[in-house]
Amino acid sequence: MLDPETKDRLTQRLNEVHKWPSVFLFKMVFEPNAGRLERVLALFPPESEVLRKYSASGRYLSISVKEVMMSAEEVVERYDKASSIPGVIVL
């Protein structure tokens, strides 16, 4: 999970570069595992645009998800939930 200071910095930076509501591109990397993938995908509505890309060796899976977000706080909350999934690296 993200610490409060990181959440505050991320929220501030997002508010500097986005006007809300805005389409936001979430990015995460992890070792492919069916349970982990299900947990990550469960963070997003079914209609979200999800792009999957495996590393050349197939050892890692990169997920990119586009979604309309209403505020920086919503983005930070989603990243916080994703970071609590073991093995998931949020970018």
C-alpha cells in the first residue's frame, strides 16, 4: 500500500497535469499468475480498455488500462488497491 506522503505527492502531481474528469492510463507489471491477473482486472469495470503485453521471455505481464476518472483521488485510490496485491508493481 502507498504511504500517506506518497499519496499526497501523487495526488498533487496528477492535479497539476490533468483536468478532471480525464481519461487515465493505468500501468502495472507482474509475473503472470491467473489469480493475480483476476485480482488486478477486478479493480476495473468490465468495459475498461485493457491491453496485455508479455515480456520477450514471457516472465512478466504488463497491463495497461484506460478509464475515465473523475479525480486524482480516485486514481490514487485505485493505485493503492493495486499496490496491495502481492507481486504487482504499479507504474
